[in-house]
Amino acid sequence: MELFENDKNNNGDIEKVKSSSPLADWMRPQSFEEFFGQEKLIGKGTPLRRAIEEDRVGSVIFWGPPGSGKTTLAELIAKTTKGQFMPFSAVASGIKEIKEVISKAGNYKKLSGRKTYIFIDEIHRFNKAQQDAFLPYVEKGDIVLIGATTENPSFEVISALLSRVKVYVLERLSDGDLKMIITNALSDSERGLKSLNIAINEDALAFISTAADGDARRALNLLEACADDAGANGQITIEKTMEIHQKGALLYDKSGEEHYNIISALHKSVRGGDPDASLYWLARMLTAGEDRLYIARRLIRMAIEDIGLADTNALTVTLNARDTYHFLGTPEGELALAQAVIYLACAPKSNSAYMAYTKAMSDANEKGSLRVPLWIRNAPTTLMKALGYGKGYKYAHEYEDAMTDQEYLPDELVDTVYYNPVQRGKEIKLAEYLEKYRAYREAMKKK
């Protein structure tokens, strides 16, 4: 059966219901009462909520993860203030299209006296020229610009535009928020699944909420697939839900657009030292339209996490690749990303710095504020010196090979070892130094 085919509550809209429009679109909140999550941002009495209700909203950027409600919030602002909502593609539009939409907005304001909200999804994909084109109109107030982005606007939006908008951060939806969204979709008689009389057990509800990973659209897409399988008067079980979720993941992977699985494949191929597989997964991400600067950031992470101190040049290569792409753009700049991928895959690997950092952070979090040994404390005043601050400190440069038997860790952590270098690449030299350093300290302790 087709989902919604038994829904008799939509009257003349039955044909529309049978269209390809997904449940997630039908269940898009029409009011703040239907908007689950983001209480800190738009709950009753919050500054943004009051600004919306009093029609005082200026140009803004919503920064948050996928499915957190950025587009919906933009639409609700326009609806609440009775303004015109005009979505605008950052990918498919140039300067000419920008001027055309500005002209339409100006005409609308003259005729109706109302605002035009120009909504730009993925505003981080706008180039500098596109962003510059909006500046004078945003500044004069001819339009209200609402941008949405999953990327940090500090890096992706030009400073001139950023200074003229307010940035609001949306949080990842909690499992509790997603459960309410799912439950609402099952019980809504006008736009949801109420007419199908479908039941869902608690385990299946919890699974969908968790599998959606904070994304409302993903939760509703999975619910829709499960409801289609269960049929009218059916039940959504945990077993069926897990099966449908797995099949969906496989299909998504075959389409070449599955974000997290493919970035994982790229990362693991680089870590495993296979440049050919690494290039293939990079190509998959590029052809699927993945944000190139997102890829660059992931490569930088790989250089730090998986190559690390075995080849410190890897970080320079990835940073240069990011800057090169930022300068050249597509397609020329993509070659810099490809070169970085090959370099990372072939470079010697070490996660020693990553592991050392993780262990040190664990101690810092779990052991509290351990006291700094007196001899390595700062002693800028006479009182501090009188209290023993800095007393007994051994200035390493005055000793052979700049080595002393000075203890630098708090008493509770004496002899703790965080960093263990690997015998690969440049870390071989670091390992030689540490072997000598630690042997020297052991010998001094025995004297």
C-alpha cells in the first residue's frame, strides 16, 4: 500500500498527499507550539522569540547540525511576521539571480509594505562575490537575510556580512525531542499518520530516535519507511525497524551520497596507507557534492590524528591544500585535495600524540586541580619567593644535554608516562631522545 492512501482527513488534498512529498515535509511545524527542541533559543520569553513576535527580527544566520530546525525556524519567522519567504540557492545562483530576487523583494515591499525574508540554505557555499552582492541591501534593510549553515560562519562568511547579522546556534536535537516529533507524526490526524492507526513499541521508538542522530528529517524518513511496511492498523516493531534502517543505509551508500559512511571509508583508507582506495572515496565525496572545505578539514584532522609526529609535514600539506582550494575553488582546487590525500595515505603513521593527549586529558578531568610543584611555580613577587615559589628550580640550559632530574608532574602523577613514540618516520628521532632522557632520570634517582 502507499503511505497515506487511507487518509480520509485531508479532503480535497488526497492527490497531493499521494505525491512524492515525504512525511518530513508534511510534518514541518506550522507554529512554535509544534516546534520541538531549541527551547533555549526560541522558548517562550527568550530574546529571539520576543523579537519574532514583535516583528523586530533583522538579518540572521542559523548555525546548527542537519535536521535541527534551521529552515523551519526561518519559515516560522516569515509566517509569524506575515512576510514573504523566498528561498534562494547558494549553489545554483549567481550575481544576476541575486539582483533579480532583490528587485522582486523591493516591489513586494512597495506594494504590501511587508518584509521579504530571503532564505539561503547552505550559506557557507556562497563565494565572496555572492556575499558581497547582498551587503548593501542587508545594510539598508531592503531585505531580511536568513542564512542557514552546518559550518562555522566565522570561517565561511565574509567579515563584512558577518558583522551585519546576528548568529544563532541551534543544538543537535535530543532523543527526547525526536521521540516527541515521532509521536506527534503518528498522532496527527491532518498531516500525519493518525488515520493509519499504526502502533509503535517503545524499543522501536527509542531506536528511531537514536538512529536519527539528532536529525528530525532522518527520524521522520525512517518512521515513514516503517509505517509503509507496517500498513494500516499495523505495528512498528524493533526488529522490523532495525531491518529497514539497515536496508536504507545500504541503499543510501550505493547512491554515492551517504555522508558519514563515505568519510569514514576515506579516513580508514588513509589510515591504512592505501592511496588508491583513498582517492576513490575522495572522488565519491566530490561527485556527491560534498562541501570541499569540509573535506579539507577532515584531511587536517587525519594529518593530526593518524600521521601526527611521524611526519609533521603532513599538517602543512593539508593546511596548504585547504588554502589552495579556498583560493582556486572548483575544479582546479580539488587537485590540491587529491594530492593531500595521496600524501597522507603514503606517509608514516602514528597516533602517539593523539593517545598521549587523550590520556593526559583523562587525568586532567578525573584527578581534579592537582597542585603545581613549588619549584616550577611562577614567583614574580617577594612574598611568593618567601613562600618557596620557584625555589630549587633547575634551569635546563645550564646542564649537559639540557637534561635534569627535575620532576615536573604533580606528586600524584610522578612517573606517569603519556607519550610513547612509534618507530616510524620522524618519531624514530623522538624515541631516541626519550630513551636517553628517561634512562638519565632513572639513573639520577638511583644515586
